[in-house]
Amino acid sequence: MASPTEQRVVYSAGLVQGIALVAFPAASTIFTDPSEYDLSNTQYGALFIPQVITAISAALLGAGLSGRIGTKRVYLVGLAANLVSMSLLLASSFVTDDQSLAYGLLLVATACLGVGFGFTVPALNTFTAAFNPAAVDRSVLVLNALLGLGTVLAPVFVAIFDGLGFWWGLPLTVGALLVVLLLVSSGLPLVVEPRAATTTGQRGIPRRFWVYAGFAVLYGICETINGNWSQLDMADLGASTTEAALALTAFWGMVTVGRVLFAAVQRTIAPRLTYHVLPFLLAGAFVVIALLPDDKPALGILAFGLAGLGCSALLPLTISFGQSELTSFSAAAAGGIIAFYQLGYGIAAFGTGPLLDGGTALSTVYAIAAGVAVAMGLWSFAVAARRPSSTGVPVQAA
């Protein structure tokens, strides 16, 4: 039985991980500002390639490492990688006069962030489920709601610190919180029964897994078009730094609200119906974003909030459906889905930059994303084909 302190630390780590995860997208307008880093759109997009590679690798390796060295150590390594990432981001802010050096530091920083995400998030979900065996669904939901809250806070902190004249207060603050978490966590047992940290035997990858993997790639593209490019889109429309930050905050805020909402109504609205409807809602939001006028920043904030609602339950439900259907592959399936989600993240994070530098408008990119969301909606029928239409499943997220 875990102590209250252990549970509070795990929940706190989820919140801090959420802030760290969105630190780089939240600072997108600073990275492309000629008076700061002066990165091109392609350079900004390429920042996330190391993160994607290391996050995928860590997500796939994490389960095996947990079985060898223990979940606690994997978690601590993840926290340490996050701390290195924030330290490098902070250091880069003082060498922006040398773009090559600053950019190199940013690339290493995102690589470390990928390691932190890939190790820490699965470990936190494992701890939460193991510490609350009588209320797994509720506790996992709370953890991921807090992680979502962290993603909401990141752009808010950037806007606040930037307004005070030192945007780098964000990595400084997150780094300090990570040091506290490392010190406190190191002194706690954080013991997980072996059966809670390992997977059941499975020979090969089930064919059905690739259906889930394909959906995760499409979802990763759609989420990242919003999460990484919303602020630059708002800036192109003439919005202020604060208004651009509010758009990103609205997106992540509605992702979090939607997860809680759809978990609360799952006995009334079947998760399968939610799964089919949300991609088309997201497609509609993309169309609105593509048509945003230059002088309506408030409308842009609302549109990105609607996109957040459209994204909200899709990844959690994909994981829940996969773990429920692929029972002998459930834990590995969760890590695999996260890995393919990160692949979609990489496609959108890097692929958008060259398009913009080649003359494609962001409004056109969002119109293309609407088509991807429609494809995801059609794909949802293949994913949920074996799900009963009236029974609920827990809404979980990795």
C-alpha cells in the first residue's frame, strides 16, 4: 500500500511533466523572433526530430528496463533527463547571439526531453495503477488530467515571464521543480509488484495492433498541428504574444476538460460513439482555423479550444481500446501506441516547417489537416469495429 506522500509525488510529477512537455512549443514565437533565436520555420520544426526519436525509443525500451532495474529507477532517469533538457533550454537563452551554439543546445535539449517523456509517463501510469488497485480508472484519470493541466500552464508561464522580461523563467522554474521531485522521489520506496510492471507473454505483434498504430499516427499529426503551430498561426493573423499564448492554452485546456467530460458521461454516451464523432468535430475546427480572419484573435482562441475538445479523448480511448482487445499484448500495446503517436508528432512538427518556408500558408496546412482528421474519423470505424456500441471503457491516457 503506497503512502499518501508517494501518491502526491506521483501526481505532482505528472503535472511537472506536462509543463516540461509543452515548454518548447510554448516558446515557439520566441524561437522564431529575429531579436531572440531567429530560427526559420524549418529550423523550428526540426527541433522536434530528436525528441521524437528518443521518445519513441524510450517508450519501447521502458517496459523491458523496468523489469530489469525497476520502475523507480526508470522514473528517476526520466526525471533527470527532463532536468537536463530544461537546463540546456535555460543555457541556450544566454547564447542567442551565436545561433549555431544556441540551436545545438536546443536540439540536445529536445532529445533529452524525449527521453524524459518516454520513461517518465509510462512509469507514472504504472505507479498510479499499482498504488490504487481498487480505483485504477479514477486514479489514472486524475494523473492524466494533471498532466494535461501542466500542458495548459506552460504557455501561461511563458506569457507571464515574457511580460516580465525574462521568458527563460519557465525552464528555470520547471528545473527547480524537477530537482525537488528527484530529491523527494529518491527517498521514497515507490515499490511496484513485478506483475504490475511487466507484460504477459506474447509471440510477435498481433495484426490488429497495426490498426491502432495507424490511428495513433494520424492523431499525432492532428494534435501537433495545433500544439506546435497554433501560436505561429495566431501571430501570422496579427495576434499579440499574449493572445497567441491564450490560443495554445485554450487548446490544451480543452484537451484536459474533454478527457474529464467524456469519462464522466461514458455511461450515457458510449465511448465508441465519442470515438467516431470527435475526429469530425476536429476536422470542422481545422476548417474554421483555416478560414480565420486577420482581425479576430478571440475567434482564433475559440477555434483552437474547439480543436482541443476534438482531440481530447481520442488518444486515451485508443489506448483503452487496445489494452482491452489485445489482452496478451496490453502493456506493450500501450507503449507501441505512444511510440506511433510520437511518429505522427514528428511528421507534423518537422514536416510543416519546410512547407511554410516553401511558401505554403499556415491556413493551407490547417486545411490539409482537416483532411487528415476526416481520414482519422473513417479509420476510427476500423479501430472500434470489435467494440460493443453500448458498453463503456475507462478513459485513460499515457
